[in-house]
Amino acid sequence: MKVTITVNGRETSAEVEDRTLLVHYLRDVLNLTATNIGCDTTTCGACTVLLDGEAVKSCTVLAAQADGREVTTVEGLAAEDGTMHPVQKAFHENHGLQCGFCTPGMVMAAVSLLKENPRPTEEQVRAGLEGNLCRCTGYHNIVKAVLAAAEETA
Amino acid sequence: MSVLGTRVVRIEDPRLLTTGATYVDDLRIPQLAGAAFVTYVRSPLAHARITGIDVSAAAEAPGVVAVFTANDLDDVPPPPADNPLAEPLLAKDVVRYVGEPVAMVITETRAQGEDAAELVAVDYEPLPAVVDVEEAVKDEVLLFPEAGTNIVAPNGPEEFDDAPFEACEVVIERTFRNQRVAPVPMEVRSAAAAWDGERVTVWSSNQNAQTTRAIIAGGLGVEPDKVRVITPDVGGGFGAKIGVDRDTVLVAWAARRLNRAVRWTETRSESLIAMQHGRAQVHKVKLGGNRDGKILAYRIDFMQDGGAYPRVGPLLANFTTLMAPAVYEIPTVQIRSKVVLTNTTPVGAYRGAGRPEATATIERLVDIFAAEIGMDPAEVRRRNLIPADKFPYTTPTGLVYDSGEYVKALDRVLEAAGYAELRAEQERRRAAGDTKVLGIGLSSYVEVTALDFPNGETGRVVIGRDGSATVYTGSHTQGQGHATSWAMIVQDQLGIPMDKVTVIHGDTDAIPVGTGTYASRSLQVGGIAVHECAVKIKEKARELAARELEADPNDLVLDTATGSWHVQGVPGTKLDWARLAELAGEEGLTADVHFKPSRPTFPFGAHLAVVEVDTETGQVRLLRHISLDDAGPLINPIIAEGQRHGGIAQGVAQALYEEMAYDAEGNPITANLADYPMISAAELPSFELLTMETPTDVNPLGVKGIGEAGTIGATPAVQNAVVDALSHLGVRHIEMPATPERVWKAINEARGSEKRAAQ
Amino acid sequence: MIPATFTYRRAESVDEAIELAGQYGEDAKFLAGGHSLLPLMKLRLAQPEVLVDIGRLRDLSYIRDQGDHVAIGALTRHHDLATSELLAEQLPLLHHAAGTIGDPQVRHRGTIGGSLAHADPAGDLPAVVLALEATLVARGPSGSREIPATEFFRGLFESALEPGELLTEIRVPKPAARGWSFQKFTKRAIDWAIVGVAVQGDRIGLVNMGEKPVRATAVEQALASGASIRDAAEHAADGLSPASDVHASAEYRAQLARVLVRRGLEEARARA
């Protein structure tokens, strides 16, 4: 079937198998490889993107379900001139990433979290990121980064 | 002022945060255009004879390029005849663990691979499977009948001498399990290969490209110079990606057989059962001491579960043996070990690799001893820790601990935690009959880093005509921030700003000789190699500048603030690095170092964990975790802290949550990420880190390794805290992971025996 | 990781959804948020030949105060339940429980209709609608019908829905007894409940205490005959066969049920 999805502000279209997952559409059809696949049980959140502005796990959304919708990946977060989004900046300044594999999904989940709760407590940040696993950081600096981003944007 | 020791944000980050890193599965390069996809067919049984494989249905499925089994591997070196335990590429005749690769399906698309793999029909004749080391050691079910035993690398005395224990007032004997866990790097195993004539390029997610090249060359029966390994970004390794295993060698082989590029990325469910596991030891321990708190004798007789093939099992057992006495001065130490094969996934290095096991066991035992003699566990430690004036300290296992302040580390942690207040709160809750009780757990630890120090590490620095520096390092980051740290070292020594320093790693054509990143070795070998390169370049530059400025080399001054040279007293005339590179002419301004330290180093520390246990449900909540991890001077505190955080999280996870469990038939029952309880941010608090920097004399910067220390210190502190929470109920030990059900059972048993005692 | 091949059809209306389902019969499954079905399909534990996507039927997403009850469209997402001020005020049990399902990403996709139709005894919402004595409205080829929640869950992953029927609305009566509690016991925050308890007044729904979501009838009877909370809660596991699995033994689940029922009733009482 043909799907048409606006990704990072650009309309994209392709003929795909009905069973194509959104994450594979992004990675293999559009070659937007920042969004990663870390599991097969909808657990790890490395594949998190924004679908119509809300964080979803793109491994558990069919491209067909995103047809006609808007998707934002981490590649679409920074401004046109390259200025990083406050969440990206906060991750950088607070050492919120090490190997970087969970990072795109973590950043998108954080963007969505702050959209819905601009002034979260530490506990709310931790609960809000329960769908995003990281093996490197122990989450300490990720939480710090999200709180810092909240401070800057609220 | 030096940049070393300052908090510098990472130069790696902007790329990782905006366009994303490039892991093997992300590669979209011409050499891999049109690459076919590899999907493995794996054994669903723990132990079975393969009686037949029918690939006909699979071969006819849409998009299938080829289906291979062991019978097709006729162009690789046969397994060594003198090694009955050799691990094949594809299983032939026998499968020995669930997940062992049996066939490979090559297809045009990923999805077709999953479809076709289901159609490969393998006939198995099940064999009895042995899953526990205590059973496997009996040699009743043999994994390798030709070998005649499941026991590998037995080490230690036939008989133990009991006399030292007979002299003790208190003797404690226990069996502890350090449970099997899965490393779970966020990026699973992945590889791609493309041949160009006689030469293959293999892109692989690994921790040491040069060793990976050797493994692939050996596996295919070609000379190493016929193999180029390129490691792009790696999404975590933790020991599981040291070298590569059969799955990756087969990718290179398939590309050769098909004369076509192929690529492979496993699924997480595959990874959990087919990527090597960690830990998996059973310890029989005996501790003897007196009521004054002095430990006089310690015996550890342990088995390392090797899994189905003895990869690095013997090494792990060796590390545990070496570090068994840990931080204590113990007059008699007795150690025996063996690796035992079982019908499970092979066990390999996992963050700490043998050292967490050694520390977890003795720290548990020290607490049990403390409870037995009614002494505060901190006090027992104080009375037995190697005192500061005894360094360098030679251990009963022959290691020389370089430097340490074990008592100071413990005292600082106790103070930062507010130990007395915590004990008071614990008492208050007990007296009030609170169902939610508080537990305080300690650990003191020492760890060995760069144990393979004779391998050293390579470094090469080239100054460009634009004044930039390119660093070629044998170190091999999987997230540890080497690019930033090595750039800091270059800036510190040469005054070339970090944003003009490029660090290259992971390509065996660019760096033919190198060792890699594991064993917390990189800074003290790879970083020092870069440091030594910079020192050499400084001396070359001094000569060049002296000649150019017609001065005595001793009068040349390098101003690292501006990255320029001038003659002492004549600051007006400067030479910058660009000019010096030019002056170096054809030869260039470069340095090559293969730095081999003389000894390993010994970071150390103390952890304190505070847990709350709900005595009605057994639920454990980690409230606070305070740690002091001393790895000598900090080059970049931000990076060191990040390593500690990650290590602590993994340590906590092992104590409370994670276990790679098998049923009696050898089926893994925590075989996907929904069932294998890797923790999220919601399970952890923020950590409280203390800083102490006790240098080593082994290298010019005085640095040790920090990568695995957090894991080693954290696990026993948390396990001890859980037991401590319930000590008033008579609980003396709870095995890991201290799941709610395990904790609840322990409470019940204690209350039950209390009732029985009262009757 | 990748589902087996299937044909995707998208329904633009409830009628079309029913028509498509009828056309394909047993080979077809409805796709709402997809967070019960797609994970199964990705592991190839479910391999429907046709998916009828009903996720665009926006007119099935609503939360309305209908006087004596609240009407909730079957395609209302967990996120919308968890952020609804109306629910926070009128049905705090449902409001709170919806906010504990999975994680934020899952809650942006999963729907109440999808969760209930999936009939997973480990799911949170079945126990909640049991405790709230909701009525489920289904529509199929032969028209609409109302099914009391207590008759909706037939067995393991088995609901009362006939082939070709889909849920359209969940009607929840505004409870007379206002005290409520939701006790969800998990190892990790993201996990399914090892055991969960939904309390509304003296009505108790149990999560993961057997093959299907059930009411704690023994406890309710004890309370009705005047037992104290402490005594009544002792009956939490009576007549039930919770599973033993990788997460917990049956014995431990029974113990958890007793403790959580007691805590749930105490909390509900305090809120009344």
C-alpha cells in the first residue's frame, strides 16, 4: 500500500508492505537512522518519535497507521540554523548520554513529557521516562538534563 | 591552568543528539548497497542431536538468496583436532544450548528473512540437558563425551587445610549464588561484510577491532591483512562485545560464499539468549574469625558456569581468584575454582568480569560475621581493611595493590550518608512496629583494572599543516567519551584546542595494532599512550622551533594557553603548530607510542545503600545510594561520574531485579525484554557521589580505571541493605536478586522459625 | 520483530468496520491502538490475515457526562482517560488506573475498548470496569447490544464479543459509594501487575488472580455480612487459582491479594 507521512516537516510517500512498522519506514525507506530499535516487545523506547506531537513507540505503530499524519524524529528537533532544541542542549550540558543508542528516543520522550507537564518533579520525570531504557547512564544525568530543560523552557 | 580535571562537556554529543550516531545497522554506504540480510535459525532445545535439516521449503520462499547449514562450511579451517570443546560456526550434529545457531537464511529483505527462517525444518533428537553447575559437575550428563567431563580449568588444592578455622572462635559456612545476568547493551549484535577480491571489510559492533580482525581471519582461514574491520559507533558493550562470536564470523563467510555484501542485526529476543551472559558463579565459602572482629581465615571454593562452550570462563574464574581476598588483611586465604559447562548460553565478561563476584561474596560474608558477633558491620570492616600505611600491598594471590585508603573511603561514605541518623531511623521504625522497615548496607571494595597490562595500548598523533591534531587510538569507545578525554590530554600537553583535535579509532587499516576497551583499561593505557605521543611531539617541536628560531632548545617555551612556541624572553616571535608541521617537512610532525604499563592498577571505594522494605509484600525500594569510587586523578569529572552512575545502576539491578533464568529443561524463561527485568529511571533514585583521588605510581598521570568500579561496589551494598532491613526478624541472608517474593519468603521463614522457637 | 504478512484495511465508519470484518470473517482482527495486538503479531504469536484499522473512528473517542452515568467511547485512549477532569471528578478509580497502564508512549496509543476486548486478566482496566459495574456496548452485524462487565470476560483472552463485533461505548454508572482505591503491585514501574486490586466502595475487581479478571466475591460477601476489612481481606484469594509464572508463584499472588485488598479497602474507606 501507499503511505504518505509528513516527517520532520517534509511530506514523504512510498509504496510499502502493509506490515511495515513505522520505525522501519523511517530507518529503511527514508534513511532517517537516528531512531533506533532496541527490543521487540515494545519495552525499551529507543524507537520513540512524536506522532502528531505525542510520544509513541514507532516499533508498535504501522506505517499505515501514521498515513496522513505528522511524525517528528530527533533529526527534526534542532532549528534550521542548527541550534539545538533546549532538551538536546540540556542533554549535552548535563552528560545525559554516553553511547547514544537510547538517546534519540529518550530525547523525544522528554520533549513529549515536558509538553504535557512543563514543571515536573524529579519523581514525575522518572515515571515519565519509565518507557525508555538506558544501560549506560544509570539515568542520573538524564533526569538532571530533563529537569534542566524544564527550568529553561518553563 | 590545565584543562585536565575540569568539567568539559563531550565533543561527541552534538552529532549523537542531532543526526544520531552511526551504528552498524545504520550504515547506508555504497559498499553495502543491495546487501542481503542474514537471519539465523537457532536451536529451540538445550541439548539435542540434529538428525536432519530440510531447507527446501525455506529455499523456495520469496526473496531467499540462500540457506546454509554446517554442511556448507567446507571452506573454513576445521575445528582443532586437539580441542574436543571447540565451538563450531554453525552447529553440526549436536546443539548444546537454546539459541545456538543451526542454519542461516539469506534474503533480499529483513522481513523475508524472518518469514523464511520459520520454514527451515530441523529434526532434533532431544538429549538430557544439564542446567545447574551442581548437577553438571557430577559429569553424569556430558556436553562433550569425547572430553569425558564438563569440568574445565580446575584450579586450587585437592584438599583444604581446616586447621586455620579450628583456631577461630566463630566459623561461618555458606553457599552463595552470583546469578547469571544478561549484559543487555542497548545496541544488539550487528555486523556487515563486503568482499573486494581477496579482501573483506567487516563492519562490526565490538570493543576491539584488531582482535576482531584476528578472530575473523582465523575463522575463515585467511591472513589477517585480508581482513579490514571497521567499527562505527557502538551502542554499549559492557564486555559482551569483546571480540566477536560465531554469528559475526559467519556473516563474513556468507559474504564470501555469495560474493555479495551481507548484513545482520539480531533481534532483542535473540540477543537475550544468544549474546553471551554474565556472572553465573556458585560459591561455597567459609569464614573464620574471633569475637573481637578480626577475620583470620577465608576459604572460597567456587564454580564458574561456563555455559555450553568454554569461551572466557577460565579467565573469569581467574579474576575472581585473584581478587578473592578483596580489601581485607586476612592471614589465611584458601581458593579453589573450576569452570563447569552447562547446556546454557556461553558465559563471558560482563562489567566487572569476575571481580563483582569476588567482592559480593566476601562483603556478604563480612556482614553475616558481623551479625554473628553482634558488631556493627562498619566496625568489622575497619578492623580488617588493609591500613593505608601498608601500600604497596602484596595480596595472598600475588597481586600488588598500588595505592589505597580503604578506611578513609569507608568513613567518608558513612559520614556523607549520616550513618548514625540512619541507624536511629531504622530503630525508630522497628520500635514503632512499622510495616515498612529501613535497611542500611555497606560495601568496601578494591578492583583491578588493566589486568592485561602487558598488551598495553597504541597511540599515534599527527599534527596537520592547519595546526590541528589527529589522534589514532587503539582504545575503542562504546560510549566512554574517549574522543573528549584524549582531546583534553592533547590540549593539556600541546595547547591545541579540543575543537581542533580529531580522534580516530576502530579501523584496522588506520590502526593495525591495538588492544581495545574493556577491563577499565583505556585511560591508563590508551590515554597515556596519547599523552606520551604528545610529550614526544613536544620534544620534536622543541627541536624544530629551536632550529627555526636559532636558539637553544632548552630556551624554547610552549605556551599551552595559545598553542605557540617562543624563545624564553622573546615572546614577540611565535611559532604555531601549523608552522611547525610545515617545518617538519615530508617526515611530518608525528609520534607513535605503544604504551605498556608495568603493572595493573587498583581503584577502590565504599558504597552505602539505604532501602525500604515493605514487610507485608517483600517489595524493596532503593531510597539512597552513596558511593565513593577512587580511581586516582580525574581527567574529566563529568565522564567519570557518568561511568559511576551507569555502573551503580547495573549493580543495583543485579542485587534487586535481574536474573537470566532457565527451567529444568534448559529453556530460558526470561527471554525477552518484557520478562527480563532491566530497570528504568523509575526504579532508581539519584545517586550521591563522593570524590577522592588517590593516585597510582604506575603511569605519569597517576590514573586508574573507573568503568567497572561502580558495579563492583554497588551490588553488595544493596544486597546487604536488604538483609539488614530484616535482621531484627532473624533474617541472615537473602539470595540475589532480592525480588519481592524472595524477600517475602525470607520474612515468612524467619517469622515461622521465631514462632517455633517461642513455642 | 516483523509481523507475518497481512492485508491492511482501514474503516472510515463503524458500519464499514463491521462490514469489512464480516467480509473476512475469522481471518480478520480489529486494530485500534494496536498495543495489545501488534506486540503479539511482532512475536508472531498472533497472525491474523487481515487487520481492520478502526483507529481513525474519532467519533468513538469521547468522555461524556450523561447524568447518572459517564459514557466513554471505546476508542478513547488511556492518556485521555488519565487526563480527563471529568473522570478525575466522577470516576477517579478509572482516571487513576488508566494513568498506570504501561508507559506514556503506550498510553498515547492504547484504547479502553482495545484493552477490554483483549480480555487479558493481567490488564488493569478489566478489573476496574468490574468494580465499577460498567456496561459495555457492542455493535455487530446484527446490531447493538449491551453486555454487563460481569458477563464480558469469558476466559483467558476471551471476551463475550462475537466475531465481527466491536465495542463502541463503555457506560459507567456514577458510583454511590465514592471511596476508591487502585493497588497495583509490580516489580518495575512498566510491568504488568503481578496482582492488582480495584476498589470502588465495597466492589472489588482483581487483576491477574486467574485466567480472567474477576470480582473478589468472597471478600464482598464477607463485608456484606459485617466482617471487618482485615477479616474480609483474608478471603481475597478464596476460590481463585492465580497463575505461577516467571514473575510470581500462585502462593505469593494469593498473599499479595490479601494484603492489597486490605490496603485498598482501607484507602477507599478513608476516601469515602
